[in-house]
Amino acid sequence: MRNFVVGDIQGCYQALKRILKKAGFNAETDKLWAVGDLVARGPESLDTLKFCRDLGEHFETVLGNHDLHLIAIAHGVRSPKAQDKLNPLINDKSFDDIVSWLMTKPLAVKPAKKTLISHAGLYPAWSIKKAIALSDEIQLALQGKDVGAFLQSMYGNTPALWSEKLNGTDRQRFIVNAFTRMRYLKKDSALEFETKCHPSSAPSDLLPWFMFDNPKLSEKHTLFFGHWASLMGHLPKKTTCKAKVHALDSGFVWGNSLSLHCLETQKTIQYHA
């Protein structure tokens, strides 16, 4: 059995099929892991979700910001945007079942020992064990009787700083933002959401989350994330994070490439648009 981690698919089903064929992926013996944002922007969100769901135990994903937004749309909390091309999915008879399946997925998952997959990354104050525990909190909220209230309250940019004292909707909102929207932090580790450019063009008072030292990580840890298309799948040459960090959003939906990493061979392959 081989394990493959794929970058942001974003409704590009044909590209997903082609990169899996290129990798020799076997749906009966291998497992596909996704960094989230399965849907939106590309034209085939419905086909993408059906394919991933039908892989059964041979597929796992974390939720990205677009996936959470789709869940919010399904619950009447938000409206679809034309540029997300979601109408074929929303109008399909299987929509409710697919959303119910998606709502069982976490914000963070461990595909192997000392390895973490999350959509946007790992907040520098958290260990992998802590990340999984916080992800579990949101999973409970997504499957609870007050899911509508949770979805309504998850939107917003505050609080920007983590504290163990956070509770209620503030705590949930921070966890969701850190796992699904984070790119840059201020020097006091506060989340900053406006800047999306490559680090070479960022203001000097901001640093990518992976440039912060995380004392809970070592060279034995590996992190996979997506979300940040302007990185083009490549980290800056110098980082201060001790763990191995893999940026897998290489911007296929923007005309670039889709990335797929094999845990066993430690090789990344790409399919170019």
C-alpha cells in the first residue's frame, strides 16, 4: 500500500484522474489523502466529490475554507458565488448526501506517525497532538445539533491570537481560521488574512507561519498543507521550521500544476495545466 497526498483539487476532476494515472495509483491498494479545497473555482466539483467519496477507505481529506463554505451554503448560511461554479453540484440529487459525507471530515489528520495534513498549516504554538485535539473539537461542532449556529459564527477575523483561555465561538473561529485561512502571522504570532502574495513580496512586519520556530516540532516531523497558490508548491529556501514542510498547492486552477506526493518514496510529481 502506498499513500499519496494531493494538493488543492478545487473541482478539477480531470486533472486529478490524470495525475493519479501518472503516479500509478491503485484505488484498491493505495490511499489518497487530500489537503482540502476539493471544490470551487474548477468546473467539476460534483465529479471530484463523487470520485473521492466512492474511494471509500482509500480516501481521506481535511476540510479547506472552500469545503467549509460549501457546507455553509448547504445549511443556508451563505450563498454560492458564480466564480465557484458550484451550481451543478448544488442542483444534483446527491448534494445532501455528499455534504453529509463531507461534514464527517476533520481539519487535521495524521497519515503517518509524526506527520500532519491540514489545509493551511500548523499554528506555531501547537503540537501535532494538540492540532488533532483541536480538529476534533470542530468535528464535534460540525456534527452537533447546533451546526447552523456554528457555521454562522465561524466567519470573521477575530480573535487573531491564540490563548488556551479562548472558549465558545471565539475559540472555534480561531481554530477554523488557523487551519483553513492562515498564511502570514504578525511578529507576535497574530493571524493576518489580507496578504496572499509570495513571501518575497510581503511586508517586512509579516512572516509566513512556517518561518516561526515551533518548539514542539523536530526534524522527525513532517507537515503537508495547501491553500497558498502563490507559493507555487515551493517554500522559500530558508525556513526556521525544523520539520519537513511540503506546500502542495501549486495553483492548478490558476493554470499552473497539480501536485501529488508519495509518502513512501518521498517524491512529488506534478501534472501541468
